[in-house]
Amino acid sequence: MSIDPQQPFLRTLAPLLRGLEKQLRTWLDGRRLYPVTMVQRAEIEGLADDLKRKADALDVDRPLLVVMLMGGTGVGKSTLMNALAGASVAQASFTRPTTRDPVVYFHNTVKPDRLDPALRLCRFAQHDREPLVQKVIVDTPDVDSNDLANRDKLKELLPVADVVLYVGSQEKYHDQLGWELFKEQRQRRAFAFVLNKWDRCVDAEKGLRPDADLLRDLKAEGFENPRLFRTTAQLWVDAERNGEAVPKGLPDGEQFRELRDWLEAGLTRLEIEAVKARGVGQLIAQAEAVIESVKPPDLSPQAAKVRTAWEAVLADEAAAQADVLISTLEPYQQEVEHHFSVRGQQNFWGLTAGYLRATTKMKYLGSTLRDKLPGVPRLGSKVETPDDWNLTEFVQNCSRTAGERVLTQRLSALANRLLVEADQKGFPLPLLSDRTTDTTKLDWEQRFTRGLIESLTEVENEVTHPVGWRKWVRGGLTLFANALPPVVLLGSIALVLYQLFVNTEPPSLAMMLLPVYATLATLVFVHVLIMVFLPVRWASIREQFRGRLQTKLEDELTRAYLPIPDEVAAAVREEKRQAEGLAKETRQVAEWVDEREQAAHVAELYGK
């Protein structure tokens, strides 16, 4: 991005800062899964307030550059101030009385209410010098003053400064108090340096010259090419008093004129806006750093590990819950066998069907399923048959019984097991805790009921309608069992009739009962074959039923719990993407500000 010196930089920067401030607040107030600590929230809110305040301050046509003189006692700050003003501003031209020493020197077109509130408490000295129309020069109390109130006043004024002129002399250019304050402020303010009373420095006979010593120390503090002006302010004050344009006897290398020219013409609007933006750049950089610090991590690797661990836990839990549900059916195994037997007998007809129904009813005569199940209406002394079953109600009661006994507690324990596994895999527990706990509160009784019904139905279909070779065995045996008893009955009747009509011999009682005996014997034989080749036993039914039930329970648990880590990780990734987008926009503004600073060549005023 190229820099146009005529571009109203600060007027463009102000809405950018307001936009950043709005985005920061919107992002901070939005709902998020990954937490922001109270300290981080307070820091972001403070940055948003600073951005708004800075935007309001910069939204002006002609910003004011505050140049503040800072130095120790006796270095000639006030003399330098008078030399720059071309008059004794410390003793005249005050627009209002005050009891404080700081003097604010500014153009008479600038209204005092445009000054920072801290400057309004100082003494005013106004002028009409056009080159300084956008500059405010402030003479401050001595940094090493014995009056602590003066030191406090200086510290109150320093935050207002855009450029600090650090004034020293050959005796006091590196005093401890001033240097410590400089080191504290050097990253926040632009610094230029004045070595006053230069005439005494050039006369030094021994050791390193003060300017060389100061430059060495400044380089150690990160100033590669500091602006250092060597001045003899008293000579210029005397010359002004005597009406001389240039003082007589200026020492070699004296640079007061260069200092004055730099303040008047060197600090153009481009430089002023760049200096003003320097603090903005640091504020934006700080905002970017804070955003980066609260940016959520990518939890996808942890989510994959948690998913693998949860699969094993859920498989174990499904097996345990299947055992619990199966145990609730154990007291009713006769009823289950009865039910399956009747369903299996539906393909038989005729004599075989009647015989099987009778023997089955006799076998399960003691079955009283509804009397054993709570909440199911009793029907007097009627023997319950599978046709009387309400399968859904039966299974619901089993599920309710299992839930009251064990499953509710197991589900609570399951949530804790899952969270422990997630914690061991490095997944932040607060992100999973609520989702996992809420999943435990779902209507699991209904899911268990559905799983039981589906499993019973599938096992029933498998038993009564087998596939493969079992289908052919069952079909052949059914055909044989349906056909043989009628054939035997008709054959035995034919034999009795033959004896009676053909042989004309009256049949004996045994002969007369032959159709009954033969048919009954055939039915018993067929029954034995059915029991051998088409057995209906709880032990075999139980294993089939348990296997299918475990699979369905595992599917239910997997559908409910397993997506949670991935969904949480996806939500956190989206929050991370939003934070990265905000940080990117913040970085673009910072780069734009930095480009302006580089174009204005003010980087030398700041230490690294």
C-alpha cells in the first residue's frame, strides 16, 4: 500500500479503530464454547475502550503534536524553552494564572479545550508562529526535583506527550532518575535528545565526550540512529535579547538551529500523524496479541483420541446394559419360550397344529406373565397365552424395572467414565461436561424399549423364518409333520373299514381304536422330530437375543455420545477461525500504520 502524503491518515484511521473496537466487543459478547478468563475479558474490554477513546482523539482535521521537555535540575530546560519561543515565556504572556511550574506553549488559534485535560492545569503561553501551529511545546518540572509534587506532576504529564525532548548537559545527561524514567517510557513515546550547554562539552580535555558517551548508551537501549541535538540555548537567548540573528562565538557542532528547524519544518503533518499513529500501532499490536492469546487451540487430534477411547467404553457399557436387561427377562423365560413356540407353530395346520397347541398350553399352564409384571392388568384365573401378550407393554415394564434397579446409576457412571477418558486424552473437560451430562438425561427407557422390541422381533423372525439350510430343514419337516398324521389317520380308518366290509369280520376294540392310537403315536413322533430339529429353548434364544440387543444398545450409545467430541472440536475450530479472522484484520490495520510510520521516517525516535 503506497502512502499519499495528502491522504488524511488519522481521519482514515479513526473509523478503522472504531470498526476494530466494535468487532472486538461483538466477538467478546458472542456465545462461545472455549472459555475466556475474567482477566482476559477485562483486558479485551480495556483494549476496546482504548480503541474507542483513541479513535475519538484522532478524528480531527489538524491533530496537535505534544512535544514535552524532560530533564534534570540545571540542564537548561527553561532556557531552551525560551530560546525556542524566542521570548521569556516562563515569565510573560500567560493567559491565566496558576501556581504550577509547567508551561504550555501553543498557537493562539488552538482553543484550550482542545488540549488534554492534564495540560489545562498548566500555565499557558500562546504565540502566532505559523510553523508551530500544530505543535504544543511543554516545559515540565525537573525530573530530579526535591519537591515530590513536581515529580508527580511530571509523571502525570508524560502520558500526554507524543515526543519527549530529553534534555541533558555535560554534568547531567545520564542521571539515574531521568534515565530510569526514559527507559520506562521509551517504547511508548518518541524520544529526541538534546545535549545542552554544548560549549562546555567541547572544552572537555579528558575522557569520552558526553555526546559520544550518550550515543553509546542510547545504542545499548535500542536506538540505532537517535536524533541528538547539541545546543547552547543561553547564547541564543542572549542573542534574541540583543537583537542578534545568530549568537556570536557558537562552538563547533552547535545544532540549536537544526533543532528549531526540525520542530518547525521537519515534523510535517506526515510525521505528526505517524507519531500519533505510533501509539495506535502499539495498541493494535497489543490487541492482536491478546486475541492470539485467547484463540482456542485445534482440538481435532484430541477429539480423535477421545473417540477411539469412547468406542471401547461404550462397547463395554452396551454389553453390561444388555446383561442387565436380559436379567430382567430371566424370570419370564417360560413365557418367552411359550411365545416363540406358538409363533413357530403358526406354519403347522390340521391335526399337527391342534396337537401342538394343546401340548403347548398344557406345558405352559403355570405361566402367569401378567401376574408377575407390575402395572399389567390381571385377568382372573385365565391362563396367559402368547396371543394375549402386549409385547410393547411387556418390554416397557422390563425396561422400567431394569432402569429402576441399575441402568439409571450406570448411565450416570458412564458419563463420569467418558469424561475421565477425555481428560486423560488432553481434551478440556469443561467443553464436554455439559453435553455429556445432558445426553445422560435423554429418554433412555424409550431407547431401551425400542432395542428390546426390535431384538425380540428379529430373533423371533430368525427362529420362525430361518434362512439357508435351516429354511429347507424347517420347510421339509413342516411339510412332513402336516402331511403324516392325516395320512396315518386315513390309513388306519381305511384298515378298520377294510376289516369290517371286505373281510366281513367285526373289528375288535383295539382295531376300532387303531386310528386314535396310530394318529396319536404319529403326532408324538412328529412332535419329537420338531423338538429335535426345531428346538425352542431359552438358552439358545437368550444368546441370540443378547447379541442383537448388545449391538442395538451399542448403536444407540454410539449415536448419542460418540459425536460429542467431534462436534465440540468443530465448534471450537469455528471459534478459532473467527478469532484468526479478527486477528488478521487487526494485523492489516497494524501493517498499514507501520507502513505510514516507515514512510514518515520516525522509527529512529523509538527504541527497539
